[in-house]
Amino acid sequence: MAAGAASGGSATTDTYKEARTWLLLPAWVTLAILVLAPVIMMLIYSFLTKEFRGGVIWEFSLAAYDQFFFDRGLFGDDPAKIEWTYITIFWRSIWQAGAATLLSLVIGFPTAYFIATRSENMRPVWVFLITIPYWVNLLIRTVSMKFLLRDQGPLNDFLMNIGLIDSPLHIVNTNFAVQLGLFYSYLPFMVLPIYAAVERYNFALSEAAADLYASKWTTLRRVLLPAVKPGVFAGCILVFVPSMGSFLAPDLLGGAKNFMIGSLIEEQFKGNAGNWPFGAAASMILLTMVLIILMFSTRQQAKADKAGG
Amino acid sequence: MSDKENIAIDVRDAVKRYGDFTALKTISLSIMDNEFFTLLGPSGCGKTTLLRMIAGFEAVTEGAIYLYGDEIENLPPNKRPVNTVFQNYALFPHMTILDNVAFGLEMRGKSKSEARKKAAEMLELVQLSQFSARKPSQLSGGQQQRVALARALAPQPKVLLLDEPLSALDLKLRKAMQLELKHLQRETGITFIFVTHDQEEALTMSDRIAVMSAGEMQQLGSPTDIYERPHNMFVADFIGETNLLEVSVDGITSGRATCHLGGGHELTCNAVEGVDVGSKVHMSIRPERLYMSDAPLETESLKGRVKENIFVGTDITTIVDLQDGPDFVVRTSNSDRGNKRIFEPGTEMFVNMELGAGRLLVD
């Protein structure tokens, strides 16, 4: 197309430009409806006044944000103190998502490496196998996991039968269960980008490193990892971001004690007890946090690249 | 000097099999200390496999490999004091040129500053000092090639392995690098094992050449040996251009073999071990060993007719139709045109050769 535009003179270029505008229109409309509109709606709702049985009253208010950050006592007339409840939930979400991301990386990287080093016609088969569990609905998979992990579940039965433990391990309703659930939900998002990066990797580089007296571990650290870093980075973001806002795994596997931000938001829109402006405000804060983390890590990545690994 | 000091790489009955496929059939060869040794052959002949076995990237199915007397075939590549220049250089893309060259030194236990200092010296040797802070992608092919060379030489390997390192360069650069490599080998005194499919490259640079085909070694010898005295059809045909004639050996007396070829032509040449009276074999005659005249000379002369003259710059190739015999290719150097005659197409003339020019081949 570019060649045609160059050789065909200005008439062709103009036609091409016009065509491009029209051809891109569906994409812009889709983006506007599915991304821009919801975010704007959420932003507006977060500044409205709550209606007690759900919904909003169209009156400007900062109450939602105020409630998130400040505690003004039962009747709202005490001096403002920092409200730790929601900040704690946020903090927990960050580190739960971080732990899940780390777990996915530790398991996902060798998996991706394994697939990328199979013969060319076996690779699609392995990728296909990785995706099979994801044909089943996430809710069903998460509930099944709860059954597998509970005190009288198959996992504890098995471990007790082989004599590894005497009494059941309490896994359900712990942070660990939540991390396990998040890890299981988002593992392919870690595996696939890393797989794509390792597949493009020039394995002669590993040979060159070994030839120059590097051990396997050093080769991994100094040659392979820097080369596939963009894939690792993409995988981490793709697991971390949805983990932050996830509510299924924390709800079903974590119980009330291990409440995460996703559940908090979900609560605000459920039944009559909700608080729509507060839910919208929490969503906006989550969105802002994620954007800040992304911007920060992207900048770090760019800086590391510039410094030359 | 004992063998331990004298022989750099000793390959003993090495075999490489991939499942049912045999890539290398029982190869034995000794590469001497301080030698520029070339493995030459067409693609798929097993030359790269043998090099990779010496480097440690391929396991040896059977047999043994010794490096200055030490058995190494079971050591991983990072435990073998040999370094490789890879075909596409395999420079670390995320490291600077300096860090690429320093890598091997650092891995051998040098401190970072010491390694960098030594690497800078190596870059000076290959005249790339001004590029030390750049990344490999910012260098041209020829420069990358020299970085790869500096990187492999920096840890002072006992043997340097070069896997078709010049194949990605254009002709002019390749010629320059051939000489540079040869000089570098003489200066450093390191044994070089060079893999190539380019016979001219092999002849230019090597002390000795092993010609390989279909997983077997066809001939081992100096460039002159291989060019002047090819052992069999494959070597004669693969190295340089040649006239291959089917001949019958009529008699052998005092080291001379009398042969005849189609059309009743007779030729005498040196006898070769393994070719007996009565056998039908091939004879190889290099085109530049032939010359033309309008009357038969006292040497071996064959009557023929000029079919075509082809001008190829440095010389002129004449295709001669031998009556009732095969076509002959005669090459006359452009600088020889004063002494040697060129005939117009269609002219009848005689093709002459010295007694030793024809070489009988073991099939």
C-alpha cells in the first residue's frame, strides 16, 4: 500500500487517506463505546450522591472519595482521621496480585521455555493443551478448586493417605489459596507472551555463552533473560493487572478475611445495600493505581534498556 | 616434542548418529599445533557436525576427541578451552561491543575492570576501538565479524573454531578477511579449525585441508596435494574446475600409465597406486594445464576443433571438441596471450599437456 501511494502521486495518496479514515472508523467507534464511555460514566458516577437502594441522585458530591480516605466517625461530624480499612484492602490487593504474578512467572517461564524448545510441529499442540482448561467457565473452575483444596477434599485426602501429613492442611480461606486461584486463572497470560519471545530467541546466543565458559545459570541470567525481557514484562502486566481487580478467586477461595479490591467494588453494586458512587470511586482509584504502576515499570524498563542491561 | 604438545586436536574413530541417520562415519584425524586446518565440503557433508562435536555442542556417538592429550568428548562446552566464531556471529544483542568481548574473560574469573581492559586491547587488535560503546546492531556485517573474532580470541583459547565465518560477507570483504584471518593465526600462534564450503577460501588460507563428503573424509592434505593430486572423482570435481575423462588403462611401465580414451586418443600419465592395468577409471586434467597449438608437439597432443571462446576477465576459457571424444575445457591466462595461442571458433588445432598434467583417480 505504501509503495502504491508513493508511485501513484498525490491523487492516490488522498484516496488512501480518505479510505483509511473510513476504514478505521469501526475501530474508533468500538473503542469509544467499550472503553471511553464506561470510564467517563464511572468518573461521573463517582462524583454523584448515593441513593440508598442503589442508583444515584444527580447531585455533585465528593462523599465517595471522602469515605474512601477519611473516617469522620459514625455521624460524620468527628474530626477527619485517615480511614485505613480501604487502604488496607488496596494494599492487600497489590501484594496478592504481586505474589500471584511471581508464582506465574516461576511456573510460566520454564513452561514457555519448554514449549518453545519443542519441535516446530509440536509447539502448537502444547500451546493448545495450555488453553484447554480455559474452555471451562472461570467460576466453575474456581469453585472446583475450592472443592479440591478444602479440608476434606481430594488433595488433603491424598496427602494424608500417603502419610505426608497427619491432619488436613487448611488451605481454603487463606492468602495462599487466593494466590493459587489467581495464578491458575491467569497463567496462560504469562506463558503465551514469554513463549512468543523465547520462540524468536536465537539459541546460538546460548551456545555462544556456553562456548565462552558461562554456566547454564549464568547463560540464563546474562543472555537469555535480557533477550526475552519484553515477553516477561508483558506477561507480568497481563497477570498483575487483572489479578488486582479480580473478585472471583478472593471471594470463593479467600473468604471474608482476605477481601480484595475487586470484591469491595462488586459489593457496592450488588442488591440494595450498594453504594454506586463509592464503587465508582474505588474503581477510579484502582484504575489510577494500575496506570501509575504501569507507567512506573515501563519507565524503569526503558531506563534499564538504555543503560544497556 | 611429544604428541601431547604436537597434536592440538586428535579425533579418534568419531561417529555421529541421529537416530537411524549417520551424519559422520568413523572419522579419525589429527590437527597439529599451530596449524590452520580446514574442513571443506558441500552442505550436509558433516563438516559443521564435526566442528560442533569439537566445541561440545553435539555429543559424540562413538569414539573420542583429545585436546592436547586430554580426552574432552564428555566435557560440556563451557569446560572446553576452545572458542568458536559462529556463522552468524551470535553477538549478544543487549551488550555493548566491549562487554561482548569481555564476556569470556569475565567468565574465566577475571574481574570486570580487568576483563574490560583486556577486551579493549583485543578491540584494538581488530581495529574497532572506536566502536566499543556501540551495540552489535549498529555495526556492519564485516565489523560484527571482527567483533566475533575478538570475542572468541580474547580468552586465549587453545584452539579456535570458525564455522563458515565469512559466508555472510560480500566478495571483496571476504577476500580481505581471508588474509586478515591468516595473519591473525600466524601472529597468535593459535590452532585454527576452519569450516567452509568455498574451495577457493580453503586453498587460500589453509595449511592442510580435509575434504569431506557424505559424512566421510575423502582426502586429507596440503592445498597443493588436494588441487594437484586429487585422490578421487569427488575431490577432483569439487576442488576447482577440471576435465574429467573416462579412460582405460592399457599398460603400466616404470611409473607411467598408458591410457586410451574414446575416439582412439592415447595419453600417458603418472601411474597411481590403486589403479591397475585393465581398469576403467577417470582422469582429471586441470584446464590451465592445457595449451593449444596448430601442429602436434612432442608432448601429449590431442587433435580437436575450437567450439567457443569465453572471456572471463583474468583468463579465456576455450571449449574444444575432440573428434569422437569428450569436450575439453582449456584455460589460457590473459597475461599469457603473448606466448600461447588463441584460436578462432571452428579452427582445427591440437590440445597439448605435460606428462604429469593428467591425474588418474581412484573411483
